[in-house]
Amino acid sequence: MFLADILTAATVVISVVLSVYSFYSIGLALVSLLKGRRIPDAAPRARFAVLIAARNEEAVIGHLVESLTRQHYPRDLFDIIVIPNNCTDRTRFVAEQSGARILICPFPVRSKGDVLNFALPELSRLERGYDGICVIDADNLVHPDFLAAMNRAYCSGAKVAQGYRDIKNPSDTGISGSYAIHFWLINRFFNRARARIGLSTPIGGSGFMISTEQVRAMDNLRFVTMTEDLELTIQCALVDSKVAWVPDAIVYDEQPLTFGQSWKQRSRWSGGMYQLSELYTGPLLRKALRDRRIRLLDLVFLYLTAHMQVLCVVSLVFRGLLDLLELLNHHLTPAAFWTGFFISLASTWLVVTAVAFLTVLLEKKLGRNVWRGILSYWFFIMSWIPINFICLFKRPATWEQIKHERSMRLQDIS
């Protein structure tokens, strides 16, 4: 049949593309098994501005500032700077009372990217006297050794560095637990692996450092997408600046508790991925071919994740249609059709759940009561499919805040 031939050919082409992507991802994950080099010790030297963008974060901002004031780092070598925007609560008051300085953005803020567009150049002015800027989300808590670890990275020559993104509420719900596993998996198998072979670690939104020298060198630095973190990673790569991996610089991020909040956040991420592919694929590929830099191709693979998931579903639909044609032509029995479907479904759940459990085991997080996250991780991953499909055609037009209510101190994290 003509239709069957077309479906078969399309499925083969898609399978080849997915196989290349899968082999690359698996190979990268295996690299994480290699032994890495520890960043050498260094005396406190770098002077940091710790930058926090905050929108209605009254419930959590105080504990973040408190965790920063308790850093194992000389207090005269860092300032805590909060930029409140669009606040209708006491965020500014709580931040000031906790010991932070306030910086006001002189133009309307629609997103975190807008805050960075203002704050990074402003804090990088020579008269400010900062060596580096550490960006932390307002709902985070910061490990006492965070700044000391970033100082070591800076003193070792890193111009941009990403810390370890941990989770402060992994046991709250299955959704927050799934997020925790997702970020632990990225840390263990991908950030760690990229650092082992000299690739750039993707900036993850919070817990990263960029030197003021780097900001000044990138005088056209500007964020226009929904995913300003990966956009910064790409812009650094385009000027030959690698993002270092600093696993000892730990931040504890608050994750959404409900599926609705998660859908909203991941829609923003997926929409940003598509924006990145449209804006930066051409420049990255041209520079990669000209300079023969695999580091740049790795970034293309990174933000094509959403596209690959869509292709995977298209492939499954095509295969399902082929099976349906076989069924209609009596070459396949209904029992065999449904048996194959449910076996595929069960196999996928088992593999994803096993990977989730292995991640928790390797990261030594079993004591954090994340069983709900392990068991629901398959649903978390599968629910990204409709998100990616919808964002392919309709992307979030505005940055919507995720409400943060988990008021915890650092000592409350088990």
C-alpha cells in the first residue's frame, strides 16, 4: 500500500534521527562515570554581588537572605542585592530587614530576563568593585559554602560557573519529587559528564556566577527569550566562554507542588527552547563548523530536547497507524495489537522508574522520602509531551509567576 510505504519511510527517517540523539545522550551519561578533577583550594579573594530578582516573595525571601548572611565567606567580600519588581506584598521590607540592599530597575519588568538586562551591566561597572555576580532565585536557600566554592572557581580561571541545583521540598508531593529527580539526574549524568570532557555546563536559572569582566566583554548582552539561563549559556559559547561546573556550590530550589503550577512553568521552558532553536541554531552551527567546536554542537543537542520528544511521539503515531493498517488487513489480530500496546506502555514506565530510582540511589537522596517522586516520574516525563506539542504552535506570551510558599530555613532541609 502507498500509505504504508510512506509511513514506513517516515518512521525509518525519524528513527535514525532519534537514534543519533539517543546514542549521544547515553554516551554523554556514561562519561559521568569518569573521575573528575577537583577545583583547587583558594583563599577568599573575589568580591561578589549576590543578585536576587523578587516578585511577591515575602514568604521566602527572608530565609534566603538569612542563609546568605551565614556564608563561610568574609562578609566584606559580598553584598546581597534584591531587585523587587511588580510586588504587591512586603517583599522589599522583609528583604531590607533581613540585611539585603535594594536596587530598583528603572523600567517595567516583564520577566527575569528583563531584570538581568538591567542588573548585570549595572553591577559590572568598574566603580562598583565587584569581581563576579552570583544569581540566586528568591525562593532558594544557599549552602554555607556556596560563595567559597564560587571563589575557588573564579580563582581557577572560570569566567562563568554553574553550581549544584538541589531541591528544598522533594518530599512535599509527587510533582515536587519528580522535579527533584529530574534535576538530580541532570546533575549526575549530564552536568557532571560535560565537565569531565571539557564541555560547557548549561546554566540552570539559579546558583550561577558570571564574572563582571565577562559581562563587560559581552557589551551587547541581552536576553529576549523565556529561558534566559540557556540563552546566557549560548551567548557565552558564541564568544568562546565555557561555563564551569561547580558541584560544591549548592543551592536548594523550591519546586511546584501542583500539576497546574508545573504545567505553567514547563510551558515557559518549552516555549523558550523553541525560541532558542529559532534564534541561535544558525549562529551556533556556523561557528561550530568554522571553529570545529563540539561544545557548540552540544548546546544545539541540548535545546533540541523538546523537538526530539515531539519526533518520538510522531514516530509512535506512525508505527501505531502501521499496526492499525495491519489490523484492518487482517495481518494482525486485535489481541496482538493491544498486547503490544500495553507491553510498550509498561516497559516505558519500568525503564523511566528504574532510571529515577538509580538517580536517587547514586545521588544518595533515598533518605529524603522521594518515593512518590520516583513512582510518578514517568507521568511527569510523559506530561511533557502535550506541553511540547502545544508550545510548538502556541507559546506563552508572558512570564507568569509561580507562587512560592514553602517557608523553610536551611536547617529544616533533611
